Amino acid sequence: MSLAHIHLLLNHFPIIGTIIGLGLLVLAILMKSDHLKHASLLVLLFIAIIAFPTYLSGNAAEEQIRHLPGVSKELVQAHQDSALLSFMFMEIAGGFAWLGLWRYRRIGCMTRGNTTMVLVLTVITVILMSITGNTGGDIRHPELANDMKMGPGVGLPSAAIGAFVNGSSGIRWAWATCETLHFVGLCVLFGVVFLVNLRMLGMMKSISFATVHRLLPWGVLGFGLNLFTGMLFFVAAPGQYDKNVAFDWKIIFIIIAGLNALYFTLFDETWTLKPGDEAPARAKFVAVSAAFLWIGVMYFGSMLPFIGNAF
């Protein structure tokens, strides 16, 4: 199975999943049900995680078909531009969905402002994903593409962004700046992750878990900074990544680590930990696995230039 197969396997999940999440959220608002809101935010967060391999495998799928007869380069570029914008809004919506889950854990209810923000972002994402899905389908079904007449597209100019970042447009500082911001985000993320997990393993026992949990938004902020700069790297030089086995493993570790991190927000057992209390065995296992996963992310990220011969 190649990355192109993975793209074909996953590309409907972000579209259908976002629609389901939006439907649940609208129903929850109408019924004034916090539990249903909680479920809708979980769906949207899960879809935001699934969007990672879906988007990143798209370039490999494009390489498989770009030279086939009847494939329009204009449609392919329009699909790429639309996918980048859709992915951006989906990840922002997923970030606010996680923030809503975090707030629900801390205060026991969903705030109106956060719910409204997730609703607006999800509506925009559904619209953008419908455009992305249509342009993707038109690539192999040109009879549906209005006789191949391309109008103004809805998306981000991925080619221009890539040229800006990699320096081919004449700007030489963009890549180095992104590298610096990527490292800052990594430091913030790892600092929070290891503080939370060290508390689970018995260190800093004088602090309650609820206190440590307040640091998690900073960890998510660091992850968001890494995501933003990492996507700029990918858009600027996709061939360096989608042909590199180290990058594949890095993404796998990130996805599993993201799912692992949900434990501390969704499950109740850690919230009973008062100052001096020992964490349960399952919490310790999650903490150890989280440390392993994030170290794996850092390792494979550092080894990108040395494994896979892509750089």
C-alpha cells in the first residue's frame, strides 16, 4: 500500500465526518445538551486528527496521476490550493473543539463563546471541504468540471507560499524563521507534556493534577505553532517529506500521541488526584507511552535529513 492508496482510503472521512460533527453540534445547541456538545466536539477533534494523513498523502497521490492523459494541471492545482485552506480551517476548528473539551473538564459546562466559535469554523470548513471534494473528483471526472472551464478558485496559493518559504521567490529568511519558530513550539510542547507526565509518574506529588492540567493549553499552543511551521515546510518542499520513511513514522507517532493526550482530558480517574496522591497504574502507563511517543516524534524529526535519502 502506497501513500496514494492511503489518500484514497481516507479522503472522504474529513468531509463526511465534519458534516456529522456539525449536525451533532447544531442538534446539541437546539436541545441545549452539554453532553451532545461534548460528543460533537469529540467527533470534530477526531476528524481534525484524521485530516493529517489525508492531506499529507495527497501530494503522493498527485504524483501518481500528474502525467496521465486527460489530467488537468489546473484542476490539480486548484484541488491542492483548496485542500490547504480546508485543512487550515479544519485544524483551527479542531483546536477550538479541544479547548471546549478542556473547558468542559474544568468548569463542567460548555461556554457559549467557544461553542459559537466552533460552530462558525465548522460551517466554514464544511463549505471549503465540499469545494475541495468537488475539485478532487473533477480531476478524474473532467466531464463534471463544466467542460474544463476553470473559474476563480477558493483556496490558498500553495505554489506561491512554497516559493516564498523555500527562497525561490527571492526571500531567503523565511525557512530559517520557520525553523526557529518550530523549535520554540517544540520546547513549549515538550515542556508541558513532560511536566504533566512526570506528575503521573510520581514526581511533583505536592501538586494536584487539576493544577498541572491548566498548563495543557500552552502545550496545544506549542503544537499549533509546530503544525503551522511544519505545514509551511511541507508545502515548500513536499518531495523531501512524502518520499521519506522517517517523515511517515513521525506522522504516525504524532497521530498516536495526539490520541494518547486525550486521556488526561476525557477520563475522570486522574482528576481525583490531590496533592500527595499516587496516580493509578493506567495513568502511569499512559504517561510512559506519551513520553515514548513524543521522543519518537522528536527522533524521527531530527533524522529526516539522514533517513530516506529525500533531503
